[in-house]
Amino acid sequence: MLDILISEELWTLLLIGITFSIFLMALIQKIKTLEFIKRKWQVWFINLLCAFLMGIPFGTMFYELSIEQSVWVSLFGFIGAPSIYETLKKQNIIAYKPKSSQKDYVCISKTNEIKRSEKS
């Protein structure tokens, strides 16, 4: 029954895409820590760029795929990498914290100081 819905070639490309997604996810998470990456659209654009710049050579070099097949692997990687990350994050396997919250202390400005009167 599964052979009717998913061809052997598509199944192979999906498996290669999943493998590539894992590498892409790790790379994107490292890139997200850079200081100039501040918005979601920047992460999305870098994900798209890395998926195709790395996915096409990944498919052609390691799996001897054609350019068309490598483009599909790149597309599956682009779609799959954020999905894998979100799944791992929901299961608390990945505990990502922004750099701003990795300090052991909290700074409160003087304007927010609560003054209490001393009662004797």
C-alpha cells in the first residue's frame, strides 16, 4: 500500500533530506547565536540560504544525486530542520536559552527599586 503513495525514489530523497536536516538544524542553531541575528525573518532567510547552498552539494557529493534530486533534498532540509528543532525543544531535549538570560543574576534599575519604610 505504501508503494502506491510513495515511490522508492521519493522515499530515498526523504531519508536523505532528514539526514541533511539534522546537520542544517545544528548549523542554524549556531548561527542564531551571532549578535547581528535579531529577528525571525533573518533566521528564516539564513535557513533558506544554507539549505540550498549546502543541500545541493551534500546530495551530489555524498549520495551522487542529480541536481534536481539535490534541490528536493535541500527543500526537504529547509522544511525539516525547523520542525526537528521545534519537536526536540517541546520534548525538552534541547534547552535553548538566549544569551541575555544565561546570567546568574538579574539587574534591576534604580527607577524600579521598591523602598520600604522601616517600622520600629
